[in-house]
Amino acid sequence: MVTFRTRLSKISKTNGKVILANDYDAVTRNLESKTIQNIKKLNPFLCGIKLNFHLLLPLGFKEIMRINKTAHHYGLQTIADIKLNDIGNTNRVTTEHLWNMGFDAVIVNPIMGLDSLKSLVKSAHKNNKGVITLCHMSAPEAKLSYDMQIALKKKQQLYQLFLDWALLSKVDGIVAGATFPEIIKYCDKKAGKKLDIFSPGVGTQGGHASEVVSAGTDYLIVGRTILNDSNPQAIAKELQLQSLAKQ
Ligand code: BMP
């Protein structure tokens, strides 16, 4: 069985490097069928789909399994974006549920600590699943926390420590927001090919696809710019082309 990184890289060679953030608000009904429709309509332009915590909450185990199964049928990888951050035992049970539902990877918060992160990655990899850690988020206020100067073993900023931990624990990828291209450049330079960079924040949040792709992003995570467009397929196709521009 191949790794999450390999599976994602394989599909992205034909479909491009856009991951759909399948986000809906709390009043939206028929989440399962809407999501399955998105997969059916948009799959030629996507390499994966990300289901956020707020989408998973109103869905049941079987519905989520059916969504993951449909995504896999079209060759897409699925990511559970729950920004997991707990003690080792709780992380273990949570990821067991996610893998049983058919997810390929989970997004976690490295603030849990290096040892917890290492054991989470180890158990995920045993199951051929992936782990993506937050490094620097896309919201403007992310500067206040992720840019914070810290002094642990050496003086550095929090996102630099999170990148070090990502490399030490051998995660599959990191989240670096598209609204901070300089941070993406830093991460790309330091990490090289050891992990993939996932960038949300394109479009609605102000990030530019081509700019972040040349800064070193490997995968664009895009939600509202696609979902709220009058022609989601056309905009997904445009982003697909931009995601491949660096190759
Ligand atoms: P949109 O393209 O609609 O702005 O959606 C971005 C998606 O990425 C959302 O699901 C959001 O929760 C997620 N995200 C983000 O925007 N910034 C981050 O730093 C990390 C995220 O997971």
C-alpha cells in the first residue's frame, strides 16, 4: 500500500494540485448529497477534498464513509481538517475513527508537543495515512501567534519551531497560509522535498494562486472561491492550471 504523499502526488500529476475545502454553513441541508455532487462535478480539477470539523459535526459515520468512498472512486484523496490537538490517548482514538471512516489524512495542531506528534505520525504511517501540521495559518491575526518570538533551545519564531517539529516528526505536510508568501518561501527553502506545503487562503482571503505556487506551495486548498462562483467548474479549472504552472 502506498503512502498518502505518494497517492496525492500521483493523482495531482493528472488532476492538478487543488484541494477543495468543502465548507458549508450551519443552515445548509443535504450536506452529504451536496458534497457528493461537488465530487462528481469537480473531480477532474481536484486532487483531494478537505472536510472541516464543522462539516463533520452534523454528519454521521455512514454518511462520511459514503463521501470518502465516492472521493476514492474518482481517485481523490480525503483530508479530515479537525486541527487535532490533545493527549496521546485521545489522539489515537480520534484518528482510529477517522481511518475507519476512510480518511486518508488528518490536519493536526503541533502545539500538542513533539512527542505526541511523533507517536501520532508513527501510528498514522503504520496505516498508510497522512498527517499535516499547522505551521502558519492564513488569517491576518495569525501573525500575533505564529510569528511570536520564542526562546526554547534557540531564539526563533513559533512557525519556525513548528516547521522544525514537522521535519523531526516526519509529517507528510504542513499548512502555510497563502496570505503569507514569504513564510511559504522560508518553509520551502528549509524543508525542500521532505514534506509538502498546503496553502489555504487563495481568493476570498486574498492570497494569489500563482504567487504562492512560485513561493513553493505544493497544494492549494480552496473553498469559497470555487463553491460560491456561478461557474465552479470554470474557476476550479483556472486554479488547476495555475497550480501546475511551476512544473
Ligand atoms: P476559503 O478558500 O473559503 O477561504 O477556505 C479555506 C479553508 O481552509 C477553510 O476550510 C479553512 O477552515 C481552512 N484553513 C484556512 O483558511 N486557513 C488556515 O490557516 C488553515 C485552514 O485549515
